[in-house]
Amino acid sequence: MVSITSWNINSVRLRMPIVERFLTEEAPDVLCLQEIKCQEHQFPYKAFEELGYTHFAVHGQKGYHGVATVSRIPLQEFSRHDWQDNGEARHVGVELLGAGKGIVLENVYVPAGGDEPDRTINPKFGQKLDFLERMTRWADKVDRPSVIVGDFNIAPLESDVWSHKALLKVVSHTPVEVETLQRFKDAHGWTDMGREFIRDPERYYSWWSYRNQDHKTNDRGRRLDHMWASPELAAQATGHRVLEEARDWNKPSDHIPITTEFAL
């Protein structure tokens, strides 16, 4: 059995206390973090090692973005794709060794895309769509059992957002983003592990804005975080869970961890 967690941590050094709590209480085999917001030499390796996570693949940059995969089982870095085409640290791929040997685990942080869903007036939105198109061309050539996880910054289904009608013109749930993400999904035939176990139309959110002071009462969430698997791996999944209470922890991320277990 191998358990894999994805979590946009929104600064790993600032939130190391809740990362330690999560790893102590939940103990996944592999943790994929996005938005670590530090350079590789600044990553808190020692804190992870003390918890038994001694294998690392860290792709960071100063102050922004950055992804890291930490593990209790051996891994080796496999790839770093520049799907943003500007040098930003938004992806790291690893190959799992030992338990789960031969599986490629891709950890990605898709750009948020700014505020206006129009690439003619908002270049960030165009960059987001182009990022996904580059991922799609890559996915079309994937020929190994793979899992891709991370903050995709898109909530594709109506049940992935607190109000489909209110968010149709809001970046993360616009039709053009949903269609672009679907092309990426189709390119490899990925299985959405979250929706294999928490079936549409059941409510499923992974992010609540910091701007919302009482996020539990209003519950204006979106499912921006995803875990997708190649069909042969998806068939070996035994469970998927989210930890909504992590949004209430001390100095929380605005995202919560999501975990899938595979019988490997």
C-alpha cells in the first residue's frame, strides 16, 4: 500500500508546524507540496528527516511558486518541465523506488491566471491556458504508469464550486478553462481519483479564500487541487480522502491536503 498526499502549503517554512502535525497524524508515504515559496537550499530538510521523510525532490525559487516532493520511500528525481516557458519552478517529477517501484509521480502548480478571464487584456490568463496546452502535448506522449497531482487552479465540475452560476465568469471555473483541462485529461486518459471516490454531484472543495472570514459558515469553496492517475494505476486505488479540518488549524494554508491510497 502506498499513500500519496498533495497539498498547496502556501509557504512551507511558515507552515511547517501544521505540516509536522499532518505528517504525525496522517503519515502518508509521499507528500507533494506546491507553493513552497523558497529556494532549494532554504527548504526545511531537517524537520522532514526528523519525521522519517528522508527522500526529497525540491524545485524552488526565491519567494514564489516552487514544488517539493518528500517521501518515506526511496525516489529519484525524474524531470522538471517548464510548462510556463519562463523558468518558474512549477513542476518536479520523481520515480518511486522500492514500494511503488516504476511509478512516475508528477507534482505541478498550475498558474492561477489572474482576475480577468480574457487573455487579450490579462496576459496571466493566456499564460495559464498555454501552460495547460503544453501539459496536454506532454501527456499525449506519456507511456509509463503515472500519477499527476497538485494545484491545478481549476474546479471543473459544478459540484466543485459553491455556486456554478456565480463563478461561470470567475477565473478557475470558466468554460474555456474547464474545456482546456478536459483536453489535458483526455490526452492520457487520466482518471480523476477524487471523483472516483467522492462522486459527482457530491460536494468536494479543497480551497477556501482567506478573504472569507468565516469560511465554514459561508462554505464558498472550490476544488482546485487534484490527483489523477493512469488507468492501470487508478484501478489499484483503494481510497481517497480530504482533510477539511486542516483549514482550521493554526495559521493554515488556504488549501487542504488530499490523499489517495494505492494497493501497489
